[in-house]
Amino acid sequence: MAKWMVRILFLAVLACTGEVGAAKVRAEIQVARLDEDRWRVLYRFENSVEALQFVTRAGAFRSDGWLLETPGCVFEEGEGAGKLLLSGKARNSFSVLFASDSSFEADTYMPVARFSDGGRALFLGHLWGEAKTEQGWQLLECSFVLDGLEGDLTLLPALPAFGDPAYAFFGPQEPREHNGLRLLIDPALPAWILDTVEQVAPAASAVYRNELQLELTDRPLALFAAGMLHAAEGYSIKGGALAGQFMMHFQGRDLLEEQPSLKQGLQKLIAHELAHLWQEQSLDTPFASHLPWIHEGGAEAKAVSALTRAGIWSEADSAAFSVSMASACERALEGRSLKAAVGEGDFAAVYPCGYLLYAHSPVPVFQAWRQLASRSRQADGPYTAAMLETVLQP
């Protein structure tokens, strides 16, 4: 029997984000798949813990979907991601049960993505956060143990230098390698989506590798899940790039038949999200979250360039996209500067206006990004708006 066709326990350490040298509480989090859609999560702490404060918002996933097996534990909702109280006394362990169909909100990470062959991708970021000990609140330093069903391959995401832990995979499918990228593609996806993924992912990855002169050393996992294509009107494509990973979840009957506008949009979306993986690889620090137009606009410009270089888009397609982005940028700004719009919490201009900064520069986007990453490393800190302005000048 092949190694991946047996019951597997897989272990790796995913350190929670925070200041270097900050006090941490070590924890082992065992995630067991009980059947196709039921899960048990067992927490074991090195030190006694009174409560957990979660990091990611999860809607009703925890408050309504979790069954707390340990007597006396209570989930307390708040303005943030919520808090789990361990019955008012310190504990070294506790466990919860939940199902794959637990509810979630539109602007949160999907807790579990379904694959038609029985595979599931579980978002680990919903499971960790900070722990309250006698010394106060401390970050969790987590090791995850994955316990799949008989026949499951289990895959942990690459260890993030910064950012949330991503999705763990449980299922029968082995990933296929393309240009340092591992692909897991749901066989139930419509033929036109399968063809688009198979065409764009390797081609865009090859352009990014060559133009940014980088290899993806962590071999990121790219997951494409069919979800429930026949169960809903319209369509939904949810997902994006996380630390060392790319997830995309498809749902809705409008996706069953190929439509030119949908196909072109999907081509650009795949290329855009893959660009983030290479951008992340090129940096020694996280993306500057207060300057989203730099990394989002950069990913848009890289995506269009990669699609055009690979012959997937024509020069006319690229030109038409630039025209549409110019109109979208003007509408979104409403006479404001890009920095002012973002400062007011209006992010509609981030993608189109960020794209135009690169597209209108005489400096090719890949050359500009290499220089931006170099300046960031030399400064031993995140990139800045001034750095981008400098590198975009001829």
C-alpha cells in the first residue's frame, strides 16, 4: 500500500505572530477527522491556561458550531474574534467538536472547504490565538497534529514567517508539482475551470519565477475546491493567497457553463493570487497593510503581464483591462488622493489605482518589484510609499 494511503499523523510547528521575543505558551493542537464531516480538536498546553482569545473573526462558526466537550467551558462573544473561557479555572487541555457545515460569514475565512472526492481543507487560523495564564495574555506557539481517516493524505501548510496559519488538507488526492507549486484540483470542477487552472497556474508561475528570479522554496499548496456547484443560484468564487498557500472555492450553477467574461476574470484572479506568493517570497517582512495599493496593485500588474507574456491574453485584452481600471480608479477616488481614500476606510480604489501606478510607469513591473524588495531588505524593514515612488521613476 502506498505511504499516503494509510492513516497518517503529521506534525509541524506554526508559531503565532507577534513581537520577536514575546512570551509564548506552547500548545499542541490535535485535529482529528472523525468521519467525512465531523471533527474533534484537542488542545494540550505546556502551562495551565484560563482562557483563549482567538485571532481570526469566524462569524457563528465558533459560537454556534462548536460543541465544547470539556465540562464548564463557555464561549464568550465580543467585538473581536471571541473568547473561550475554561470554566474559570486553569486547565492543561480541553476539546471541541464541530461539523464541516458550520456556518460562517462572507468576510471571514471559510472554516472547511469541500472537495467532491471526499477531501476537506480546514482553516487552522480559526483554532489559535492568545492564552491567558498567571503571567497574563501570551501568544500560543502551536504544533498541529493531523489525524485523518483511513486513506487520507494529510498536508499542513508551509510554515509562515508571518501571517495566519492556512488550510490543512485531508483527502485521497496527491498534489501535482508545477514550477515549485503543488496543485490540488477538485475533479468535479467544470471542464472550462479545470482547463483554466491547468493553463494559467503553471504558465503564470513560470513567468514569476523567471522575472522575479526566485524559487518558491516552501512549495506552496494551491487548492481548488468545487464546493456545492449545483446547490446555489448565481456563482461565488471565494478564497485567495495566505501565508505559503493559495485557496479557491467555487460554488453556484452559473459556473457550470463557460462564459467569456467569467473565464477572463478567473484567469486574472488565479494569476493575481499566485503573484502574491512570489511577492511574499521576495520580502523579508510582511506586506505593509497600511499601503495595500502597493502589493495589491503590484499583483494586478504582474498578473496582466504574466497572462500577456504567456499568450493567454492578447495585447488588446491587456489594453482593454487598463482602460477599465482607469475608469474604475476615477470613479472610486471621487477627487481624493489614493492615500486619502484608504485613510477614510474606502478600499474600492486600491486595486485599480494601485494597478495604474505600475502600468503607467516606464519601469517594467517585475523590475520595479525586484528593486522595491531590495530597498526593503537594505532598510531592514517594510517597503514604503516613498520607496515605490523612487523605483517607478525611470
